[in-house]
Amino acid sequence: MSGVAFDVASNRSAFPALDQEVDGHPLVYLDNAATTQKPRAVLDALEGYYTSDNANVHRGIHELSRRATEAYESARSKVARWIGAEDPTEVVWTRGTTEAINLVAFAYGLDRLGEGDEILLSILEHHSNIIPWQLVAARTGARVRYIEIDDDGEWILEDLPELVGKRTRIVALNHVSNALGTINPVERVIGHVRMHAPGAVVLLDGAQAMAHMDVDVGELDVDFYAFSGHKACGPTGIGALWGRKAHLEAMAPYQGGGEMISVVERDRSTWAAVPHKFEAGTPNIAGAVGMGAAVDFVESIGKPAILAHERGVVGYAIERLEARFGDRIRIWGPRAIERRSGVVPFSLDFAHPHDIATILDSEGVAVRAGHHCAQLVMKRYGVPATARASFYLYNTTDDVDRLVDALGQVENFFG
């Protein structure tokens, strides 16, 4: 497990939403890959901003605007430090991972791709890292190619020499899979790209990584890194794109409006410096402030300790599920715990995932069922959907026991 320093009871008590009942049962929240719950520190930061510092940022002369701007930019600096970025101005606030990827696709890719150029993805991608590239490819004549996966949800990298070459312009991959929990060997792929397609840029979708594992954009040698706040204890509606300064400065604005300009003339305008060039209009100030508080909270525990705790719970979950249901359950994703995040997707041969989730909810156990915005993964395995239990720092082996007991109710109902 995580060692003496990790106090799961104390961590759990920091999340007010966990202290409730659903249909008369204490809540067991196992939908963390979709969104994590919010600690009191984040809720207090949001309330503090709105009750004391509520004002628009930048350009304001009065005290509230000064305080709001300071909190907003301080949060940017915290996020930069969190991902190993030396320059906070390389961090662009977005609504989340989806907008961050779209920003790169349309502000970078649209102007730089042409007929026959290639974009490399994997079939493990969330739709947010597929659809923007398909749209850009359709408008530019570029071609989208895919890394395939094996039966355990691992990338098949033997095909890299054929997939990466002189026409490769953009490589966009997830750091951790939301559908299978696979922690992908991104370093190996990036190294291959740097050697065999040196002009290509690399974007990582870090939505499923930021809450669980240390991230250093310099060590990863990426060009862009995108992630969401709400999957890492932060508020919804806030996320960030980190990009190399040279790329951001060369890119055209993604949206037009206030804040992102320098000088406006009748027939032309000039743009504000990075990152403000990409932050048109009034931003999600409260969201950024809450994200700063989330960074502080997660750092106070430590992501290595979080990951170690999750692996202990996930290992226990897989062991209990397989012992209880035997060959009637299929657990998807890597067999090796060290290759898996806190995600445990599964199928039962006697119930549809949606029915599983419905009955579990009646027992107070929250899981997600569906294709998880990863239809290419479902097609690869020939299933329409899976049930997905996803664990975080406040989940325990007792939660696993509740899950297994509730699945017993599913078995009793469907036989």
C-alpha cells in the first residue's frame, strides 16, 4: 500500500460530498475517471473568491481587481510548477482538456498541415483527441493514422517504424487511457518520433494522468500538454494547455475578443503576448483560483503516495472480483498493476453494463457504464460498452467490498 504517511481516513474526510447516502446506503464513489470529488480547500477557495475578491482580472485599478488578478496569475504559476514548466506564461487557461486539444488542432494544425501530411493517434484515445484531428484532416487533406492495441490494452509499438516517417507532422496521444487505465509508454514513442520525424510536434492528453502521477513536461520532451482541473480535485470548467513558447508565439489566436488584443485598428489588430493571446474574454477566474487550491491540496499528499495507494486498492479489487465471479467477469486493460492507473473496467456475462450501473446505484455504489468516449476501444474488443470502477485517494478496500457485494445483487437479479 502507500506507507505510514498516507492517511486515507483523513484524506477522505476532506471531501464533503462523500459524506452522504444514496437510497439509504452510504455513498461509494467509484467514478473518479469522469470527475473527482472536490476537497473542502477547493470549495473554500471558490467561496473566498466570490465573497471577497470577485472582480474582473487585469487592467482594473481597484483593490478587488488587483486581488483577483493576483490570485488568478498565482494559480497559473502553481500549475506551471506542478507540470515542471519553467515559464508560467507557457500555461494557457482553457475550459478543460477538450478545449486545449482543439486549440492546438485549429490554431497550430490547421495552418501547418497539408495534403498527404500525417497525424498519428492511437485507438486508445478519448474522442476529444480524435475528433479535432479528424476535422482538421478533412480541411487540410492530412491523413490520420493510429497505433493499435493488443488484447491487454497496450500499444503495439512494433509498427512504429511504419507509422512514423517524413510525412508525420503531429503526434497526439493520451498519457493514460480513460477507458482501460493503461499507463502508456509515451517516452518510448516520443523518443522514436524525435529520431525519425524531427519536425513533428507531440501533444499529450494528460487528463487521466495529472491527478495520479508526477508530470514533467521537460523530461517528457513534449511540445504541448493538455489537462483538466475537474479530474484532479479542481472545479469543472477549468483546464490548461502547456505549450512551448516558440509554438505559442507562432500560432494564430484561437478566439477573438477582449483581453487577447494589443492594438485594435479599423482594418487590423495586433495580439497580446502569450498566454493572453489565447484567453479571449472574461476567463473562468474562480475556476483558476480553485485549480490553484487543488494543486496545493494534491501536492500536500503527494502524487507518488496517491499512485501507490491506488495500486493497492486496484490490486485488491481485481483479486476480489475475479475470485467472486471467476470466468463470468472480464476485466479489461493491462494485467500488470504497474501499467495501470486507478481504472478497473469490466464486463459480466450475465448483465449489460447499463443494468450493472443501475443496480449498483440502488446500492449506493457509483460507477460509469458506456463506451467512455472511446468507441474505437470498444470496437477493438467487440463490445458495445463496459462498466468502469475508477479509484482515487479517498477510496478504500471497504469500497471494493461494497462494490463486490453490490455486484452480487446484480447476479441475483439476472442469474
